[in-house]
Amino acid sequence: MSTKPYIVILGAGESGVGAAYLAQKKGYEVFVSDFGAIADTYKQELERLAIPFEEHQHTEELILKAQEVVKSPGIPDKASIVKKLTEKQIPIISEIEFAARYTNAQLIAITGSNGKSTTTMLTYHILKNAGLKVGLAGNIGQSFAKQVADQSYDYYVLEISSFMLDNMYDFKANIAVLLNITPDHLDRYEYQMDNYVNSKFRIIQNQTPSDVFIYCADDAETLKGLPRHPSKAKLYPFSILHAQLPGAYLSGEEMIINLNQEQQTPFNMLIDELALQGKHNIYNSMASGIVAKVLELRNESIRESMGNFTNIEHRLEHVARISGIEFINDSKATNVNSTWYALESMNTGVVLIMGGVDKGNDYQMLRDLVKSKVKAIVCLGKDNHRIHEAFEDDVEVIVNTFTAEEAVQVAYHLAKKGDTVLLSPACASFDLFKNYEDRGQQFKKAVKEL
């Protein structure tokens, strides 16, 4: 009989294999189980570490004897193995929760329905450029657990989804950022918006008066949730509508960040000097800027980083300009609100490529933008009837296509010089593609073949 504590990892992707590695290093007996196929790279890693694993199944007698389970955020609570673990009162935690136990680094945790990846990457870029020893993890980059096992960073910038937060209990963010809350993944929250809002507010649980909470003062759901989730931390709101002191706000065309601290000079930067353009990106830049000021980085360094940042792939990514038509890849827009952000940032006529697996989308919020900006919609998905129903009165042309190549060619013929062809699907991708990255890559390939 092993005297080591026995831990089970459910899901053998980036976070699962990283958690298995850290657990082994910390003296646990580890078993990894994945109901699907395990990618070859992860299989080879587990074999190299001599960590026992299984794929295409969950063997209950091996899983239900665990003292603790680290679950991949993609596995829903209604999965039968999760229900059985819950019945047996076996603790289920996320990789972030597990890894945080083993680091003394300052944790900057960023969540929100939209803009998480961009804000996380920008914050990381600012901190790294300022010379801090900083890691990037969570929903993005290399596994947090693996980095905790191998690296000795002083700071981590973590992109945190609501699914991760649902299995986080003792985790504490030194700096918590809540960008916005809009309906997304409601199928995982019994279609109750309050459940989803409560999940997002878990980002501030366990914070103390020495910690910091940064949030958007223009976001209706965040403001509604604040009284239900009082924070002990220092509050720094950001807004483009009203001055915030302390906090971040717009004064004319200038972004001001003033934390009201005597030793600090307020930060200011003209918004047209920001590398990230569009209203949504002013919010993202404000949130990252407040983090930088909390850490007392130099204004010159912050300004330089905000001016030279390159955005992530598949998020409002410029692909090409052909015959005067701009092609933009926003494949990462897997919900309606992301597409709203994308359309809101356009100042040309748009041929919109959208569609895929509809997660119970409410397209109502897009209608005004579609009426004012969209000339034609090219559907890319197996079942597009809900898009037709939503926009048939607002757009003259709605066309169905079933490959990225076909969608790009149709959109190119519908667009005129000066227009933008925007892939911003508002839906998940797995009806026709492996994932949103695959969809974005196929789109870019098709554009380059025009």
C-alpha cells in the first residue's frame, strides 16, 4: 500500500498534464483519466514521467478512490463521473487552485466574458517589458502548474474562465480584474444569468484589504453584482463615460489612470497612440494600465508597452487587404458579445461571416449594429436557420456556406472596395472545425489564396 496521497487528474490537455507533473513532483500518487483521445504530445509526456493514464474511458474504481480530483475546466458538472465524485464528497478542484498552493508569487487574475485574452497578454507584455520575472498562464500559454513546478517567477498573469472559477475555493488573487459580464455559456449555468455572475465574482473571493479589485464601472451586470459580492480589497474602477478617482477614465481623447497615491504621477496617454484600437480595447488597456500602476511601474515603460503591443492571433487580426477590401480574422469571437465588440470597432461597410454551433444565442443585441454596418451575412455552419430568422429583416443578403474557402470567396464577391470582410462567428466552431484556431487558420489560408 502506498502511503502517498492519491490524486486523480480528469482531462489530459495542457492543464491536466501540467497538474499531473506538479502533483508527482510534490509527492502524490497520480492517475490521469481522459474520456476522449489524448494528444500524442501529452501522451508522450505522461509516458516520460511514468504517470499512469487512460484514454477513451473513466475507470470508476481508479477514480472514485481519489482523495482529491483536479478537473479540466471543459468537463461539465453534469458529466456522470463528476456527479459520482460529488455524491462521494470527493473534493474537485481546478488546476489553478491546485498550483496556487505551491507558489508564493503575486497572482494577477483576469476574468470577464470578453477581452480576457487580450488584457492578459497586454498585462503580461507590460510587466515583462518592465523587467519583472513574470509567467503567463490560465486559459492561455503554458500550464500554470507546470510553470509552478519548474520556474521561480515573482508574478503570474492568469487568464481565468468562469469554468475554472467554479472549482476554485482557497485561491486568492493579489490583483483581481473583472472586465465585463455578458451572457455566455449559460447552458453551464442552468440558463440563469445570476449563476454566471456569481461565478465571475469568485475572482474576488478570499481577498483582503491589502489586495486590489479592478472592475468596469460601465458594465451593468458587474454593477448589479457588486452589492451581492462586497469586496474587502482596494477598488479601482475604470470607465470611458465618467471620471473615476481613484481609477481610470477618459478625458477627451486621453486615457488617465490616477490611483490617488501621493508618490505616484498619474498616467496619461492619447487613445490614438494605443496599439489596441476600438472602444473595447480602451477598456482592456485601462485594466492593464491600472495593474501596472498598482505595481508602481514607470509611466514611460507602460506607455512604450501600450504603444508597441501586438494582439493575439484570431482576435480582430488583420489578415490582408485585397482589391481595397480588408480581411479580419476574429475567429475567437465564439459568443454574441464578442461579435458585438468586433462590429462596434468597425468604421467601414462590413460583410460578416458568422455561424457555427449556437449556444442558445440571443442575436437581438447585434441588430442595431447589423442594420447600420453590415451589408451582407455569410453563414458558415451546418445549421444557420436562427441567424436567418434573427436578421432577415435587417440585411438584404444572407448566404449559407459550408467551408471557410467557400465563405471567403462568397464574401469577397459581395464586398466592394473600402469594405471589410469580418469573420466574427458569435458561435462555437466544432460543427465544421476542430476549434476556433482551426477555423481562423482555414479562413486566413482561404484569404491568401484569393
